[in-house]
Amino acid sequence: FDTPDEMLALCDELDLASINRSPLMMGILTGKFTADTKFDEADVRHSLGLDFSQGRLAEILSTVDQLREVLT
């Protein structure tokens, strides 16, 4: 599949359930990454266009921490 929409359309057509990795933001919501984490250029996150450059990962993790405080 080139996009999640294609996969979800097929699941809908075949009346299948789907489990997606997107809700965990490809591991970002798991708590295993830090602001210093560097993803290899071959990492799938790069091919999906996720932007973790120039402090973006730190910003995202800060937001995750704020959400964690509210939800726990």
C-alpha cells in the first residue's frame, strides 16, 4: 500500500478489522525515544515524511509528556 487510506479501503471492502501503527505515532508515544534520538536515514519514518529535524522531535516529545500528565 502506498497510503493508509488504500489499506483501510481494502479492509472495509473485505469487511476486515485493521490494527494500525499510526495511533502510537510509529513508537513516539511509547516513551522509548528521547529528544536526542537520531533515526537512521533508512528508518521508515523518513520515507513517510515525518519531520524529526531541527528540534521537532523534542517539541513532539514535550507535547507527549503534557498529554501523559493529563491522561495518567
